[in-house]
Amino acid sequence: MRTSIKLLGASAALLMPLAACSGTAAMPSTSAPMASSAAPMTSASSMPSASASAMAQFGPACASVPSSGDGSFEGMAKDPVATAASNNPALSTLVTAVKKAGLVDTLNNAADITVFAPTNDAFAKLPKKDLEAALNDKATLTKILTNHVVAGRLAPDQLGGKHATLAKTSLTVTGSGEDFMVGDASVVCGNVQTANATVYIIDSVLLPSM
């Protein structure tokens, strides 16, 4: 893992606004617009199409989601994305990382985003010393986490292609139907709706290129 602490001096440039935050948000926001990538990116509607939004969640990991309560698909749809993730035990490491990076309010107040959410097992694939170093380095952690966030709610039929991330990187998604890869990560539960985001749960952490 090249999470090297070379990113320490870059923290001020890493946090780009996801969207206009509410006046009660705990995280400070800037008025600067989100930078666009120089590489051509696929465009996405801010909301899924009617047909796509009606699609059910898909993927083998969806079977482990509770059938009722806050952690169910119905419960998650009522909460903003960081809160919804905190109700899913399989995403507890991600939630810890989001809290350490100070991104809870930023994510929860974003208007419409797509989040590629690594499972606990995905984080466990990383060397322990590298994971611990990243969790204790806010700049590095912010770079990694914002590499998993894309503006606009990508429905499954919009997912394939190249997408600009909040970290000023790009992610390439391949596949179709109910079988997608985000880089080298597989989507294990897709099209999960929260109040402000569409979530694709993945089995590997998407490390940005250094």
C-alpha cells in the first residue's frame, strides 16, 4: 500500500466541497466549486433514472443486510449516507475512518453523491501497519476516503465508465447488469439508497495513485 505519509503537506488541498452544506453543519465548507478532471468523464444525472431507481439492490453481500430496522435497506434510505453506514456493521471500519477524517457532516450534508463503500474485510486486506498509519494521518485518510466519492447519484445503468472523484482522481468502472468492478474491487452489494447518496459496497479499498 502506497499510503505513504508523503501526503502530510497536502491536507489543505484535499477537502473539496461535496455540495453546499446546511447552515448547521459542523464541518466548515468553502465556496469553491468542485474541480473537474482534465480527463473526459462520463456525466451522471444527479438522481437515478426512474427505471434504475426502481431496481432492487444486487450482489451477494446484500443477503447479510437486516430485513428491518435502521440497518435495513428501508431504514438506510431514510438517513444521510454517513449515518446510514453507521447502522451497517459490515461498514464499521469505514465509519471509524470517516469520523477520524472529520467527514461525517460533510458527507451527510452533501446533496447527491455516489459512494463506493469498502467493507470491513476490504480494509482488513491492507497491511495492518499501513492501515494504522493512515487512520492516524488525517491528510492521507482524507485522500483515500474522498477517492471513494463521486458527484451525482449513479444508477446501475450509469455506472460503467470513468468518473471524477472528490480527491481529484478518476475511477474506472467496468461491467454491466449486476456485475461491476471498480478498478480491482468488486461490487458486492449495489444500488443501496440513502437519503442523499447511492452506495455501492465493494470488497477492496480504492487507493489513489501517488
